[in-house]
Amino acid sequence: MIRHVPRPPTVRQDPALLRLVGLTKVFRGDGGAVRAIRGVDLTVDASEFVAVMGPSGSGKSTLLHMIGGLEPPTSGEIWFDGQRVDGLSQAHWAVLRRRSIGFVFQFFNLVSNMTVADNVELAALLGGASRREARARREELLSELGLASKAGTPPARLAGGEQQRVAIARALAGRPSLLLADEPTGNLDSSNSMDVLRLLGRVHARGQAIVLVTHDARAASMADRVINLFDGMVADDAVIRAPVGPPVAAAGVLRLSG
Amino acid sequence: MEGYEHVARQCRPRDRPPTGSAFAVGVCQYVLEALRPQRIYAGRGPVVRLPLLALLAKEPAHGYELKNLLEQTFGEAYPSPNIGQIYVTLQRLERDGLVSSQDVVQTTRPNKRVYELTPAGRDALAAWIEDPSDGPRVRDDFFMKLVLSPLAGATDRLALINRQRRHYLSLMRGLSGLADAHEGGSRTARLLIEGAVLHLQADLDWLQRCQEELL
């Protein structure tokens, strides 16, 4: 009996949104080579929320920058939406970022001489939206993020938490399939951090895939999955669930407060 | 790490702490303390005992009233002790002379036992309130496991740290849910949760330090 062997498909049907294979990054400087990332394999599915934790210098930000094409890897592969992207030119990466990858940074990086509205609208236009569509998205995002009344204000006049919400609106304006966030609460006080985290939680609940780099455990605990990066390698990769029912959480309070 | 193991190995429960650096002695005392099971749970005592005294300072009450008052004051964030724990605690307080009780006859229901604060109880309560509370925990159950695990033949410390981190993160997720549920609710409950979140963050930071130093 002859078994039917299917031929391998010519186009890779990858269910994952993002796939890193054996990724490395070596920085060469005066003091010699620093191996910042030493072989990371990682898969992120569409609509997954993954947090990356680890001590300073563990390579968290370098990893995120490589995923977003801001830093080329030394070796290894990056697959995005079934397409290999690690060899793309800077210009191609720029197009990919505008259309498919949103970035949120610790220090907001908003365009200071444009209004809040224009910051968001420009990102939508760069992402390929028509003028009318860009305006509609801007209005929708700003009202959803409670920033409608600040539309005509320059970002510098806003409080840190508000600026970060604008930065999130801008990152989402291009309707990215992946949102990358690098310490988005790192520069915010506790209550503004909570606002930004709740916002990320809501965005994720709508099916947005997020990779979040953070040292803030509260931020990381919002994610479905937490990666611990240590010395440029994945030391742990765990699905995090809340303990079942409020009594267990309350038992934690007892243990901690007692 | 070798230093700790060396100390831990020397620390059998009956031994005196070996002479050496204050740090080593401190670690040794910590290990000895932690090895005594009653010590691990001792911290729970005051958590129920003294709030009961405080509630009784206002007016005499019976067990169920105290349970309800505790729940009203601290909300969901406070683990409500079951009625059995309340009665056991009240009996111990009475044995220690801090409360006294008398049966109140009820015609349609079984008699109830009403507790009230004694002068000694009032003094104990005042002393508790005036005393500064304990600072950082010097006993930590997880750290004990981390230090002693090689003696027990469990050598994969990374796995131990990872399991603990997952557990903390899961607790953190639970607390975030609890915080959302109390958004705009009782201030006592919100502050209690925030305190637990901050402690947990510190525990996670410390876990990271253990990983950096010991692995």
C-alpha cells in the first residue's frame, strides 16, 4: 500500500504572527564583543499578550528593537506574518512598521511641534489610511482613550500619563497586527501606570497582539504569558493565570500583610 | 552560595550558631527559626487576635458579630476567618485573661456567649497599637528552600526560582483583578491591596536578585 505523502507547501503557512529562530545579537565596541542576545527562539500568536521581564542588561530592549526592525540581528531568523523579515532593508522595515507594527516607548517620543490630534492622524496616514479614514481613526482613538478634549494641545502640555496614552493611540492608528511596548510605565507614577496598563488590557481584549518589555511586575501580570530573559537567553516562558477565585488572592494578601 | 550552604549544614536545630561573621550568624538564626514549624505560622496569630481585641474595645460582642464586623471593615481584601477560627481565638484570648465571657440566655434560640475585653486585654491592645510594626521580613520561606534545596538533592535552582516567580505573578494577577473589583470601593480594601501589590513587587525584585547572584 502506497501512502500519500503531501508535498511541502511553497509558501509557509505559519499560524504564528511572530516567530524568532535562534536569534542572536553581538555588539562590538572598544571593550570587545558583548553578546546581548544569545540564541532566542520565541513564537507569538495573533492576539497573544506576551510580557518580557528580566534584569537590566538582560537584553530585553535589544530583543524588542530587533523584533521591530530598529536593530538588525547578528544571526538567526525573524518571521512576521509568515514572511521572513530579518534581511529587509531599512526602507522596507519602515514600511512594515507603519503598516503592521506599533511602537510605544518609555519616553513617549511624540512629535513636539504637532498637536495631539496630528500626532495620531499622521500615524494613520503613514499606515496607509485615506485622509477621511485617518481623521475617523484619530477621533475614535482619542475619545476612547479619554483624550478628545486634548486634541488641539501640543503633547508637551500634557501630563506624563496622558502623553503615554497619546503614544498608544499613535501606535494603534496604523491598525498594527503587533504592538511593541518598551517599558511604557517606566516613567509614570503609580496611578498613571495603572491607567496605561488598563488601556493595554482593553486593547488586548479586542484581540490586539502585544509584546511588552517591562520590569514592572504589575504590568507583566496583565499578560497571558511571561518570558524571563536572563543573560540574553530565555530562562522561563510561562502562561500566567490568576489563582482560582478571590479567596486565593485574599490568602496572598494575608500572607503578605501578616 | 557555598557560604550559605556551609552555614545551613552546620545549623542543626540544637546547635548554637557558629561564631563567624554577623551575616553568617544572621543566616543561621534565620534558618533555625524557619525550621521550627510553629514559627512559620506564628505570624498569623496577631492578624486575627488583635483585631478581635480592637473590635471588643468598642463593645462586647459574640463570635458571629465579630466575624461580620471584620468583613465590613476590611471587605473582600481581607481573608475572612471562619467562625471556628474566631471561636478558637476567643477561647485562647480568654485563657490568656485578655477577654472574659458570659452566656446570655435566649428564649427562642440557643444561648449565646458574649465576650468582653478585660483590663489586661485593654493594655495588650494599647501596647499593640503603640508598638512599631515589624519591618522587612527576615524569615522567608522561599529563601529557606533556595538555600536548603541542594541538601535535599534538588539542585535545579533555576526551576525553583521560576516556579516561585510564576506563583508570584499569578498572585499579582489575582491582586490586579481584586484591585479592579474594588475600584472606587472601600478605601481600606484598596490600600490593603496596594500594599500587597508593592510587597509582591519587592518579592519579585528580590527573586531577580537571587537569580542574578546565585545562578
